[in-house]
Amino acid sequence: MDDPFDLAAGWLQEHLLIPALYQFGLMNWEDVSYGWALFALYGVAQVVVTFAVCLPLERWRPVERWPDSGAVWVDVAYTVLSRVGILPFVTYVLFYRAQVVVSGWMADQGVVPPTLEGLFPFLLGQQVLTFVLYAIILDFAEYWRHRLSHMFRWWWALHSLHHAQRQMTFWSDDRNHLGDDLIAFVWFGVIALLIGVPPLQFPILVLVLRFLESLSHANVRLSFGWLGERLLISPRFHRAHHGVLAAGERSCNYGAVFPWWDMLFRTADFSRAYVRTGDPSGEEALATGTWLQQQMAGLRRFARSFGRRTVRHGT
Amino acid sequence: MPRLTVLLFLSFATLAGSVWGFTTPARAGGIAFIINSGGASISVIDMARQKEVRRIPTLREPHHLALSPDGHSLLVGDTAGNQMMFLDPNTGEVQKRMPVADPYQLWFSPDGKYLTVNGLARNQVDVYDAASMQLVKRFHVVATPSHLAYSPDSSTVFVSLQDSDKLAAFDLRTMTEKWTMPVGKTPAGVIWLNGKVLVADMGTDYIAVVDPADGKVLEHVPTGKGAHQLFLSPDRKILWVNNRAGGTTVSLDAATLQPIRSYAIPGGPDDMDFAPGGKIWITRRWAEKVAVLDPATGSYETIDVGRSPHGLFLNPKAPSPTVLSSR
């Protein structure tokens, strides 16, 4: 059965990308361009599915109603740039090249980078089981990356842009400082070198996980119930992490998809219900500025974090 | 998640088949292996029925394959997985897996002594002793070694260096570089023909005819936009060229290099192999399909395979894989 994403990417490749690459003398990118097309299409699908599900939910049972929701539009731009534009580009050009250089250097030292399936050969061909294991390991790594981003003053200065939004919606998931994104890519790259990460082998399941991450930011009164909240992260659970009292180094609920790591490392807080979001310690531009103003404000805060009287952490 | 539902159904169907069994008698039918480079798998095709029977999982990103000189193993290079898979060319059974750094394009020398493996991403050309699979020599090159071909006496291997627009020649007797010369924009496929080396220049619409002695380009032969891969027909009379950007497969007289006919094969025609009876199997990289071209009529049938089908191998004398898989 033909995969519609593959066929759509193939159409883009044949009718738009290859003619352009040929015209501009860039045919050595023709293999990479197909991967980029696939990533971009999955990104579009993520945005469309998230929009189609989350928007009705936010209209149905919103936590907050705002007379002017202009600040949300910047988050829309973050999402489109991240899932359709920048993310596929970084993944398939910069990240790919960097990984080749590093793994090539390792091979020259006589070390072949390991993979999960290489360590456990019974996983070969077990697509769903393999994906679930990768998802759990990556979610664990993401928990610690996120927790550390709150612990270090300079890192929090960058990450605080994500927390500055007082009008948090499902669009806010990708609202990040470029510096914070860059660290995340390096973090992800190291994990990929340690266990191998096959992103295009599980695209639909990756789409589901990204959807859950977006949903957790939605402006909706939605809980998964006592048991459900302990299996998957709900909007109610993650909203506590974005609460004004949780901004800074003493936060809670750091998890992205599974709440297990918060429960294991005693950072879970299931008691807070639908709190106000935002970071009172940051300058206003971080919350309501344009994309560029937010990025610059993040940089200023980052620079100040190395001084003596710098970023005030959350209370 | 409909994909999960389908997967579960297929898993059940496979299990049911193995439990209940099938009693189809053994018959010759031929087996084909298609490497799905974007799907981390190898499609096993029943050549007689032109249907995919099953998929062999690979680690990450397999691209090309080569039959061992003794015919007992089909070697499949998994680039991102840093692994060489050895398959039984008659059944597809995995014989073994061994770590090999970035095996992209691979081929055995005509005398069967060496296996040359191009590491496209790692800019290295590795020469292995074919019998022991011990690395004999690693050439560091600039940049992206793509395709390769040997001189008939096995003394030289020619490697296209895609990102530097050059062709390199390595002396396998002394294990030294003979020359590296510019041959045109983004060189890909390489073949030895009538005492010359032919290189498909993917950034152009022609193949370059190169003097194997010094690497100088003697002439250009137009074939179509994005000339990518070159193949010689089993009777050695026709040179086949797949043009990636033009979406065409072109036949040339192997003696004169004069064009004979052009066939429209959309979806990024890439590798090909020749079936008994004259039909040609061509992987279509962006269409999840293999085209089975009848050169006499110009029409082609299609076989569904996995994502980004690349290398392929036909073994028409093997038993039908349909029978094998249902036992």
C-alpha cells in the first residue's frame, strides 16, 4: 500500500526540488532533499492534526479567555518555523552532517557507534516495540535536559522565553529561544550517537508523540483522570510546570510525554489545577514582543546571567 | 493510528500463516531483492508473480548490494547502521552481520580478490580482502565517494567523488592512488566499457568518456538531465543510462555510444538489473516502486516496494520465495 506522505514527498522531489537542484548545480543534495521533503510534510501534518484537535478543545473548555490574544500569533510563527521550516532543515542538513563527522571520527578510532537493535538483535523487525523503547529512552533524556535547563542560571535565561507566555496555548510547545533549541539538538545528537535514533522509521508514531506534547500546552481544562495522568502527561499536569510559581529553578513536572520520571525523581506535582502561566521575573518583551524582540530579550538575559546581580529566579 | 492497526493485522496474518501452514509445492520462480534505503528494509519479491512476499529488516539505511564471488552470499551495505549483512541469495535468509564503517556502494573485483566499499558519508574508500573480509587499505578521499568500477584485469578501481566533481583511480596492486581528475559536475555511476571509463555526471545531461590511463575526459555523450547510473546489457551490446532529473532511461549502442531509444520512467530511476526474457527492473527512488520495463514495447509494469528503493538483485534461478515464506 502506498504511503501518502512518501508519494507526496516524491511528487515534491520530482517536480520542485530536483528541477531546482539541477538548475542551481546542487544535485549532490538530491538524496538529502527527499528526506527534507518528508520531514517537512510530516511537520505540516503535525500542525494540521494538532490544530484540528486542539482548537476545538480550547474553544470548548478554555482555562482562560483573553480579550486580546495577539501574543499567541508569535507562538504560531514558532510552530511553523520549527515543524515545517527550521527543524527539518537543521535535522537534515546541519545535524546530519555533524553526525557524519562525529561518527566518522569514532569509526577512525575503531569505534562503530552502537544502536539499540545492535545491542539487542531481537528488536530487529519489531517496529512497535523498538519504537516504544526509543520513545521511553528519549523521553527520559528529555526530562533531564529540561530539568537541567531550569537548574543552570545561564540556561534558564534562554529557556525562560518558553515560560514567559501568559497566554499559553497548544501553539506554545515550540516557543523556544534559538540557543535553547541548539542545545537541545546537541543533546539529541549525543543521545543519537549513544543508541542510534532512526527518525524516519517511525514517522506516524513520532507524529503522535509531538501531538501529545502540543496538547499538553493547550489552554483547556482537560485531565486524564487519576490513572491516566500517571501514564501520559495531560494539559492539567503540564500547566502546573508553566505556572507563575514554577518558573525558575524550583519547578515541577518537567516531563514531556510520560510523567514517570517526575514521579521517580520526586518532581511530580499532581495537586495544582489550572494555574496562571508566565514568568514574572522576565522582561515584558519575552512575553509579548515580536519573534525577534523575544530572541533578543533572551540573549540579553543570557548575557546578564553571567554577572553578579543577574536573573531573578522564580519564587 | 490506522498504521498500527494494519501492522497488528499483518502480524496476525503472518502468525496465522506459520501456524496453519501452506502446502504449495516447490517451484522455480526466481527471487528479487530490492533495498528500501529509506525504509530500513529489503523487499523480497517473487519474480514470477512480480509481488512482494516479505521484508527483511535492516538497521538504518541500506543502499547497495553485491554478490560474493562464490555466489553463496549477497552482501548488503547498511550505511547509517555501519553494518554489512550477508544474505542467502536463494532464500534471503540472513547468514551473518558484521560491523563495517559506512558501507555505501560495494563491488567485488573481477578476479574475486578484493571487495571495494565506498564510505560516501565518511569520505573513505575501503579495500577488503574478499576471502577474509579483512581491511587491506583505506583511502581517504575528497569528497563523497559514490560509485565504482574496476578495470577488467582487476588492477585498478575507479571511484566517482560526487562533491568534488572528480574521478579517482586506485592501483590495487600497489594500493596507491594513481590519479584524481575532474570529470564533470556531480559524477555518479561509473562503468568500464571498451577500454574506457564512462562516468555519469548527475549535474549535467551527459556521460563523460574518460581515458583510464590519465583520467582525461575524451568526450561527452548526451543522455538526459541528471545522468546517474550506467549498466551494460548481459549481451554487452547496449549501454543503459538512468537520468535522475529527466526521469528517463536511455539505451545507447555500446560500441558507438549512439542513442537508440529513450523511455520515460518517472519517480527518479536509479539502479537496474536484467531479467531473463529481456525485461529490465528499475528502482524508482521516490515512487516506492520498481518498474519492470519491456524495452521492445516501451511499456512497464510496477511492483510496490518500500520507501526509497535503491539497489536491486535478481536471482531468476532461485526457488519461488512465495513457497519458501509459506512453509
